[in-house]
Amino acid sequence: MTTNRKILVTSALPYANGPIHLGHLVEYIQTDIWVRAMKAMGHTVTYVCADDAHGTAIMLKAEANGITPEEQIATVKASHEKDFAGFHIGFDNYHSTHSPENEHFSQAIYTKLEQGGYIFTKDVEQLFDTEKGLFLADRFVKGECPECGAKDQYGDNCEICSSTYNATELKNPYSTLSNTAPVIKSSKHYFFDLPKFEAFLKTWTKGDNRLQSAIYNKLSEWFEAGLAPWDISRDAPYFGFKIPNTPTGEPDKYFYVWLDAPVGYMASFKNLCDRTGMDFDEYWKKDSTTELYHFIGKDIVYFHALFWPAMLEGAGLRTPTAVNAHGFLTVNGEKMSKSRGTFIKAETYLENLNPEYLRYYFASKLSSSVEDINLDLEDFMQKVNSDLVGKVVNIASRCAGFIHKNNEGKLADTLSEPTLVQEIIDAGADIAAAYEAREFGRATRLIMACADKANEYIDTHKPWALNKEGKTEEVQAVCTVALNIFHKLVIYLAPILPILSENARTFLNVDSLAFDTRHTHLVNHTINAFSPLMSRVEKDKVDAMVNASKESLEKPNNQTDNKANKTKSTDTSTGAAGEFIGIDDFAKVTMKVAHVIECNDVEGADKLLQFTLDIGEETTRNVFSGIAKFYKPEELTGKKVVCVTNLAPRKMKFGISEGMILSAEKDGQLTVITLPDTMPIGATLA
């Protein structure tokens, strides 16, 4: 018998300045499936979420829309809740971080940290927009890279040479909000002393099944680099909560949005507890025996696996049982694109297609890894039509009519193939294990293998042929076996397809689809009239969705701000891809195999490495690259790399750079592309 576990589950909070799109839905569908599966297995599971409703971006968005921030977040919250409901995301509570509960817990946790000696202050120099009257976050300032001189680079890193820097280091900076030159201004900031929790975090991150191995390895790199104090304050004007206990006479300070955002999990749960009588402390006290799981995108691991557990530990509260990260979404193998119509909003999808199509397709692609998943629209149509319509629903549609016509809807008194039905029941153990392990792709494969057995059984016994011969008892026997297998399939698919399964439950005339009910045999049992459970995915509907996405994003939308939309969890995967280039444009780039003769640090430039390259010419090439954060010189000396050799020489403070070394970057981690030693120096890449 399954031991009942008490489990609290959260998804990352969507940011309240834009609509939900398919990239976001990967996470919410993944979480919802897991929650439904665990509930079906008999556990007490509570699923809460909220809108992340604070920050400069929301304040500016509201200003642009001519409304208050409170009006802005209320409108977006209603839109988010409508979209989530449309995809059958079954939150037990959906709240907002702009709430009394969140203000209480944010200030209470901060006060505990302050009393514990984990908060300190220091003056910080920042760029200040005198016209707007506010300090500029990195994304609101541009200028020339301090290392390579490239123009129009954001305030944190250069997209040309990959250098990282502080916004105050930019040359000729300008505010993207007012297009004016900002000034450097000093302000007192409040810091959370994260390094004091390094020993705790090193132990905590090693906990059994606490983190995926890829995430643990990434955290290990951050530990090696050393943890830094976390700036948790922002200056007015700012839409958020005031920091308590600041000295009298000093300007108000506000919590940085990332401090109160995860506290929103607690706030949403508290709001639910106050309405239902659940015991808040049972789930959040230090020695809680309940379980707490966060589902997030891999781009926000730093906040959830370092800052958040450290805050909870410092405040004397329980920490998460596990943090489950997922990858990003691509569509047709590429980043979601407005120009191609693959930047698809939830609302646009729902206007054209059944949400359970997407729930099933995402489930078939999802695993416990942090790998990205791809929505291939052709494969999407084929898989849904083949698996759900052609295999699962087909079982019921092939058999129900015979039972009603010949037997007034009553199944046979016994199972003529108990061994086959038992095989399907026994498969439930592996399917349940796959669900709990978040291996949804494996679960769907196991379920479809069961569906194949049912269809093979029907094809072998041909009830339509038996019926023509008047062998109605045999027809009833065959259809009873097939519908019993269908019953098990519906139970197994219920976490993924809640609406189809509920309609099938009505058809089968059963009370529950709990996982244990798969052991029940439907014999001497009356079923209800069959109604179609799912129609095929039609290509014209998919095309209409894509075309509507192109059109809708050409129109003004006063709730979207693509530049400032920093929705937490999956948004990094959804920036518009660049326009296509022709083969002639690509042919202009010359890339050659280069041998690194020397690689050295650059005195006075912590982020640069200087390379002496042999590219098969009479003289060597001198190249500067902003990758010192990722490599020591000795790691690259002697390697074969790829060098773009026909870039115009760039004069830099430390000399002339005569090319560019190719590298790949993802999730803040950069890797230089190296080639086998057997590659000839000077060979041209084509």
C-alpha cells in the first residue's frame, strides 16, 4: 500500500508584464502532469503559484500604458489565469507577489537575516538617468564595449567579444529609456552575505536527488569561482516593498524583485492556508517532514539553488526537498521567432487547437534532464494523430458500438483474456515510477506499448467479422477485453489528458481514475453511450495558428514588452531569431584552422587573453579575446582553434586585434571551439 506523502509543489512565477507563450507552458504543463500523477497515486499534493509583480520593468510598462502599476499587474494576472485555465493547469492557488502575505514574509525573512548578521551595506556607483530620475538596470543602458569598442552593447556583457563588465565601465553610455547620457551616482545598497553560507550550500546541494547532475556540476563551477554577496536593494522610484529598519532620514530602499519573488511561494501557500485551514507551519517550519519541490527553468538555477536555500536557512525555515530544472523550448528546431510565426502565445494556440494536443506532445518529449525540447509542428501532428486518435481513442470507438448494439451496453461477465489484461495492469508500476521520476517521455512510450497490444488483439480477433457471422458472445468477449485495456490506458493518461480522461471516465461509467483502480476489472458492467473523445490535428489549424502569430505580433499590444519582459523560467529560449542571410553573405566570412603558439594574460585587462596564432601565413596573427573568465592561458596554448581571418583589424588599448576566435556560449558558460591536432594549419572551413 502506498504511504501518503504531503507534498507542496511550485512553478516559477511568470512576470506580470506580458502574456504567456508556449515557451512558458513547458514548465507549467510539466509541473501539472507531475502533480496530477502524484495525486492519482494517493499522495496529498498542493500546487501553488503566483504572478511575479514587482520591479522597474513593470513600473515603466504601467507608465507607458498610462495606468498604475497595480492596474497593470491586475490586468496581466487575469490574462495569465485565463491562459493557464485554458491549458488545464490545476493550481490549488494562484496569487501575486504584490500581496500582504508576501510583504509580511519578505520583511520577516529579511529581519531574521539582519539579526543573524547576514546583511551589510556599502556604497555602489551606478548609472543614473537624470531625465527619468532613476538608476539604470543593465538592460536599460547601452554603450561601447570597454574592451573591444563595439557599439550598442548592453550594460553587463559584450555580444561581440564576450567580455563582461560593469555598466559604469561602458564608453559613451546612453539610457535606452530616454536616449540621454546618464551620470555616475553613488548610493547605499543592502547586501545579503551569501559567502557566509558557502559551507551549508556545498552540503545542501549534495543532498540525495536534490538537484540534477548537470545543475550540481554547474553549481560546483560557481563554488570554485567563489560566491559573492548579493545586492538585494533598489533605489526609488521602484515598484516593490520597502526594506524595513532602514535608518531614519535616509532615502527609502526597496527589495530587489528577486528577493521577494521566491518568497511568493510561501505567500501563495499562506493565502491558501488562511482560506482552507491548512497548517502553514507544517510545511515551512525548520523540521518539517513534508516535501517541497520547485519546478523551474534552468536559467534561474542560481536564485533557486543558492540564494533561496541560503535565505531560508538564515531565517530558520525549511529548505526545498528538490529543485527540478528543465530546458528551453525550440520550435521546428530553432528559437521561437516572430517573423516565422513560431513565437506563439497561449491565447493564439487556444483559439486554434486543443490544449491536450500540446500537453501530450510536451509530455512525450520531457524527461528529468535539463535538455532543451523541440516542438516540431509536423511531428506534433503526426504523433498526436497516431498515438491518441489512431491508437488510444480508436480502441473505444471500435468496440463501444458492438457492446451497445448487441448487449445494451453491458460488458461480459468474465475476461476471456485475463493474462493480457494483467500485463497491462502490471505495466502500471513502471508507468507510475516514470511519472514520479519526471520521465514523462518514457511513461508515454510505455502507455503506447500497451495501446499497441490492445489494437493488435482487436485486429487478431476481428470483432466486426465475428459480428457479421452472428457470434455476438465472442464479440462481447473481445470488446470487453479491449475496453478493459482502454480503461487502464485512460488511468495512465489522466495526468497528461485530464479532459479526455474525464470524458472517458463518464463513458466507462466508473467513479475514479486513481492509479490503484487499474486493478479493477470491468465485468458484468454497464458502460454509457460513446461520444468522440478527440479529433485529429488538422494542418490548416496549425497553419492558422502560425499565421495568426505573425499577425498578432505585428499589432500593438499594450500588455507586452519584449525588451523588458523578464519572465522567469524559459524566457531565455524565446528571443526572436535573426533574419536569414544569403549564402553570398555567409561566403564573405573566412574561417581558418589556427594553431595557438602563445596565449597570455593581458596586464590591466582582467577579462582579456592575448593570442599569437599561426594561420599558415608568413607572419603570425595577434588576437585579443574576452574569455579570461573561462580559460587560463595554459589551457589553450598549443590547441587548434577556428579563427575568422578577414575581420577588419580593430585597434584596442592593448594593441591591434587581427581576427576573432570562435567559441560557443550557453547558460553563461563559454567554450572555445577546438579542433583535432591532425587538422592542417591554415585549412579553410567551409
